[in-house]
Amino acid sequence: MNRSFQQIREQVLNRTVLLPDGTKVPALGQGTWYMGENPNTWQEEVQTLRTGIELGMTLIDTAEMYGDGNAERLVGEAIRGKRDDVFLVSKVYPHNAGRNRIKQACENSLKRLGTDYLDLYLLHWRGMVPLAVVIEGMEQLKEEGKILRWGVSNLDTDDMIELVNCPDGRNCTVNQVLYHLGSRGIEYDLLPWQRDNHIPVMAYSPLAQGGTLRHHLLTHPIIKDLAEKKEVEPYQILLAWCIRTNEIIAIPKASKVEHVIANAKAASVQFTDKELEKLNHAFPAPDRKVPLDII
């Protein structure tokens, strides 16, 4: 490992988020949405994930939905021989979260991943299965040692309040939601509520999901000016902003080695209060409740 690589790794390792059970995880992890779908890029994606692990981005997020299980198979290949170094997260479809299906869904994910346990298992979004029933299934998986923790994804404040008022609901470890500089709706009530209840946020699509919004963010004069000042790329400013506190875990996807290295470098970017004020002025958080942003 060369010196610059080691320095990037140290910067990543210095940015952590504390889970409710006291476990520290990297604030910068790796997402896998849309990965494992093209056989021609399979090995490159495997190497990218492995490079990310070497850089300290050891939290890897996937789901049974991604590529109809192929993302989990890809992750399984990438972590072979490295399982003990990885904090592995997967997600269950809402229609598989009932009493009679969640165990089988979890076992199928474990088989594709080539492991016998998950560090964290999430309900992908809220469906027809009552939250109390989902929790019951998750707790059973914990008892059987198939998962160490469970959490949720795409739940808004009212859903989270309902969740924690269910039996064992306060065992929820994280809520994974969309969050980036151009989508700050959670800051009005969900993020403060989770902060008060010691449930970290895991941010998916921290760089925004393509299209005009991402283009607007990356080409905005304030972001471009900050990037130039700090000698980084505009998207590294977006990623660094997302993990500016110790309460957000960001899971950007990278399909190429150079991209995952660039993502890791965002861990070294810090902002002054004045710089954050400029970003807040250009991209203000809402001053009222807005629907949870989901893609």
C-alpha cells in the first residue's frame, strides 16, 4: 500500500458514526444499486468494491432487489476472504417481510452473499406487512444468528414513531433514506427526531441520482468555487457535505476503481462555518414538512 493510499485510508477511518449498540462504522460506505447487472463490467466492479474495502470503506450496502440478487452475488465475490473486515448490509422486499417469508428471504440473501450472517438487515420500504410483524421476524433472525442488527429504509417520521412504539421497536439500528444537498427534507423533522432517539441516518444517493438536479448541483457556482478552492471535484464537495457531521452514513456507488478512490478522498474535506452558510443559502433546508423524498 503506497503512502498516498494509506493517507486516504487513514482519513476514511477517522470519519465514523456510532450505532446505538456502540459499534463504530465508517461514515463513508459503498452502495451497490445498479451493480452486478452487466457481465462485461463484473470483474471491474468486484475490484472496485475490494479497493473500497482496502481504503476503509468497509460498510457495504446491497439488497435482494438489486439486479434480482446479482448485486448480492457480486458483493459475495468481492468480500470473499475479507468477510471479517466488512460490515455487511442487505435489505428485504416489503412483500418478503412477513412471518412466513422473511426467514427464507434472509437465507437466500446469505447464500448469494456467501456468508452465514448479516451485520445489518433492513426493511427496504414500508409495505402491507404490519411493522410489529416485521420487527418480530427481524428479532427471530437475530435470535438465530442470521443477522446481528436490523433497521429500516424509506420510513418517515410518523412511521418511525409507530415503529419504536411497537414491541422491540427501539432495537432499530438505522433508517436509510435519500439525502443530499439538493434534497434536505429530512432536516425539518426526521433527522432531528432520529438524533433525539439515537438512530443514525444512512444516506442513499448522496451524490443525487443523475438527471438535471445532479447537473445543477455539480455545476452550481458556489460548489464549483468550493471545489476549486479545496482542490477537489464538485461531487467530492457533495459527498463531504453529506458526512459533515458524525450522524450520517453515506453509501455512494462507484463502479470503477478511480471513482471509489475519489469517493474516499472526500473524507478529508472539511468546511468552515462560513462555507456551510454559503451552501445553506444556495440550497436551503425546507422550513416546513415535505413528503419524504424517495427514488
